[in-house]
Amino acid sequence: MACGLGAVVLLFILLKHDIGRRVDEEDNLSRELASLQLREQQLNEKIKAVDNLSSEEEKLRRKLRELISKINKELETITQSVSSQEQKNQALKKAIETTPIEKLADVIKDPYLGEEEYLLGLKVEGARIAILIDHSASMTDVRLVDIISRKTRSDPIKIKGPKWLRTKKIVRWLLARLPDRAEVAVIAFNNKARNLGPAQWVRTKDANALEKIIADVDKLIPVGPTNLQEGLDQLRRLRPRATNLYLITDGLPTMGNSDYGGIFSFINCGSLLGKSTSISGECRRELFRQTMKDSGPGAGTTANVILLPIEGDPEASPEYWSWTAATSGLLITPAEGWP
């Protein structure tokens, strides 16, 4: 009986040991299965991500293909348009080349002036155009020493001064560019002023009248002081009034007609009071301002100044600029060699 009991106990032990081993194996298998399931889930997620990426790439490729197709169509349209425009340009070019050019005869002809129209925006315009020409002694040269030297020479020498020759060319330049259906008046001044030509106002298409003005300009001699007030007073006598003024001068006035003895700003200006033969730059400036106050052309006249160079008159440019700007006109200091 003892043997039988021992056998039973041994069998029980063996069975218990086998059950424990199977439990361990089951646990290992469970863990391996869980690990495999996790890897499978991760792989499925990666596959899904790749599928999504492939889908987005395909959408992008499709959009790119559509965009390329659209661009190609636009390029084709542009190419056709350019080709059509080139054909039109060629036809226009051929038409221009074969069209005879009708040359309009200028009322005033000048073989030395060409057709330049670029003088810093200066345009000859207006219904009634007045040209004031300064023909005082300083209008012969730029340097004071040359001006003084030429003063003592004969009239034929004076009219050959380079600045005076240039002044006459400027007058012809202005007359050659007068607008149609306008009128022009030309006034010359030094210590006195007078109208040039056959009448106060002449039509710009009247070639004979303009040639008479040119002839009168050629007879002028640059002598005497610069009395701008005389020129402006003559301008104010024009009827009807001028709409546009073109003044050709080289500086501020040296003489005037007003009573300067009772004006405080002229207390030190001996030349204007009969006490001196020379005038300072400051007095010339005050004389110009008083001249504008007493004899300026007034509202409704656009003033333009062509200022030629001279030594010793630095106030001329700012004073003339202020005057012309106030009338919506221009101050022009042309480059050497123009016109």
C-alpha cells in the first residue's frame, strides 16, 4: 500500500510540473502573438500612410499636368498674337516707308537753326505772344572787360558781339515756332522801348510782317543802359494785352523811370538818384522788384525769361525765377551753343 501511495504522489508531481511548463509556454506564445499583432498594426499604418502619400502625389501630378496644359495654351495664344502683331508692324512700316512726306513751309526760314525743340521744356505758345528784346550795351559779350571794350568801338563792331549774334538767333528761333492762329508783338528796349515790325500785333502766318520784324531786329545796335521798365510799359500799352511774354535779357535792370528818392530801400543807390554812374547788385535787385511793382504785366500774362550769361549779376537768376514761377512761366538759362 505504501508503494501504491508513493506512485500516486510521483504521478501528481509529474503532472503538476508538466502543467507549469505548459503555462509558461502559453505565456510566451501570448507575448509573441501580441508582439506580432503590434508589428502588424504598425505595418498596416505605414502601408496606409504610403497609400495616402501616393494618392497626394497623384493629385499633385494631375494638377501639374493641368497647369502645364494651360500654360502651353496661353503660350500658343501669345505666340499667335505676337505673330499677328509682327505682321501688322511690318505692314505699317511698309506703309510709312512708301508714304510721301509732305514738308510744311515755315513762315520764318533759318538754315542755321535746325528743328530742335528741346530747350528744357520751353514752348512758344499763346494767343497773343510778346517778345521783349534787351539791346543794351551789355548784350554784346559775357565778360565785363569785353563789354567795356566794345562800348567804345563802332556800331559794326558792336553788332558782331557773340552774345548779340546769339540774341538775334534766339529771336528767329522764337518766331520760327510761333503757333498758328496767334498774334505776335516784338518790342526792343534799352533806355527807350519801341515796337518792331509794321504794327503792334501781327498774325503769325503773315510772312511779310514777320520778315519786316526780322529786318528791324537786324538794325538794332546794342547800346545804352538796361531799362526794363521802358520795355514793360510798352508791353502794357498793347491792346489787347499779351497772354504770353518771352523776355530775352542778360541780367537785372540798371535804370528805371520811377521816383526812387522817396523810397527808403534806394537810399544807398546813388546811380538811381543821379549821384553815381555805377550800380551795385543789391540796388539792381531792388530796382527790379520796384519795376515789377510799378510796371509788371499783371495777371493773365505768362512770363518766360531767356537769361543769357554775364559776369557780376548773381541776383538775376533767383529774381527772374521768382517772377516767372509766379506767372506759371519758365526761366531758361540755355547752354552755350544754343540755338
